[in-house]
Amino acid sequence: MTKQQAGPRSGPGPALEGRPARADRRRRHAAYPYALYLPATVVYLVIFAVPTGMAFYFALTRWTLFDSTFVGLQNFRDFLAEQNLRIGFQNTIFYAVVTSGLKVVLGLLLSVLLTSKLRLRGFLRSVVFFPVLVSTVAVGITFSVLLKPDTGLVNRVLALAGIDGGDWLGDATTALLSVALVDVWKGVGLATVIYIAGILSIPRDYYQAVAVDGGNAWHRFRHVTLPLSWPATYSVIILSFIGGLRSFDLIWTMTRGGPGFTSDTIASIIYKQYQAGFFGLSTAGNVLLFLVVSAIIVPLTWFLGKRQVAV
């Protein structure tokens, strides 16, 4: 019998031997990128997903540190019946709109100034961003002293100009607005940095085209900077609005929701329930605040996202 007529070999050929090894390598390579998600997934589950799930459960109970009693939706009904909730909700929306709106406007104007040909623009960028680094509680305490009606520096400066300053934090008509302006002072630096990054990413060719057409600084701002910095505007609006809806620390430090309940927000009402020992009730308030923020931010993100695509 010749070699060609010999029967098939008893063992697998080299191609068949290498096939399982190649398949194993492909599986390992396919699993490798997903393994990089594992640390972030663990952190997300431990810090966000698990506490959120526990909050939804404890919102349905009357609980203390050692025991809990299931009460269903009673906590939600009690929280919604809170007499100051309507004022708190109105104040929360007002605070979020004012702070986010001013941060967008001032952040854009400051970023245009700080991306121009100023000699000290590097130093000024640091000065504008510095309040972001300061503790919110420290800012609140400092401005509480500065805004005192009799001894505060603000009223003393106004008196030199012949203006009679009021009780900024003790007057129901000015308390919340005063805190909102302090919030803008503290947070506008972050908005400015975001806008600076957006403006510096705009190709210079667009500005040169406007100059060739005889456009001035206003035309450059109106037709180039403003529309092409929309991604930065989108980010500033979303971040500032979320921060405004969740506002608590600055308000609590400066007014504690006063005078009376006139500067209360949803977050400060929740904290007062914690102070009173109504843990289940305040947990239900936190869940409701989470739902309110989601109900506002998700449609807003979708709407602004459509505008961003259209630019």
C-alpha cells in the first residue's frame, strides 16, 4: 500500500491541535476589557446602588438604629402633608433657576474675558476659581458675618455710598436671594473653567473667517463663541441645576431655613425631620427629592441634548 492509500492518522493534525488554544485566547481577549469595569462596578454598587435600594426600603418603615417597622406609604403621605413643603418646593425651584442662570451668564462672560489677550489672565483664572476650593460651610459662616445688618462689612460699604443696607439674611424678602448670590459667587469659577475649555476648543479658523468678512468682537461672540460653546453651556446648566435642586449646606449655614420657614428648601425640610428623630419620614423625603430631581433633569437633559445636536 502506498502512502497515498494509507488510512487516516490516528491523532489530530496541527491545525486541529491549535484551534482550541486560539479559541481560548480569543475568549480571554474578549473578557479582558470587561474586567476593567469590575472595580468601577463594585464602587458603584457599594456607594450608590446598594444605599439607594436601602433608602427605598427604609422609606417604607419607621426605623431607628436598632429596629424598623414596616408602614407602607404612610411616610410619603406624612411628608407630602408637611405644611412647609409647598414653600420649600417653590424655594428649591427658585434657587435652582437663579443660581444656574447666573452661573451660565457670568461664567460665559468671564470665560470670554479670560480667553482674551489679557496679560494677567492666568492669575485672574486662579482668582476666579479659588472660591470653588473653599469649604461651603466656611463660605456660609464668612458671609453670615459680612451680611450682618449692623456690623457687617457689606452694609458699612453701602453706608459710605449713602445706601441704607437691610437685614439681608433676616428679611424674608431677601434671605433666599442673598444665599443664592453667595452660591453663585462660590460656584461661578467652575462654570468659567468649563466655558474656557469649550472656547479654547473652538477652531481659530471660524474667528478668522469672521474677521475676513469685516466682523467685530460682537460678531465673533454672537456667531462663533456663543453657538459653538453650547456643549459647555449644556454641562454648566445640568450641573448647576442639579446642585441647586439639592441645595442644603449653604442655606443651612447662613439662614437655617429662616426667618421662619421662608428660605426652607426640600433638603432643609428633610434635615429638620432627621433632627426631630423622624428617620423614616426624612428618608421618604430623600426618596421624593431623588424622584423630583430625576423628573426635572431627565427631560431637561433630553431637551438640551436635542439642542446640542442641532448646533
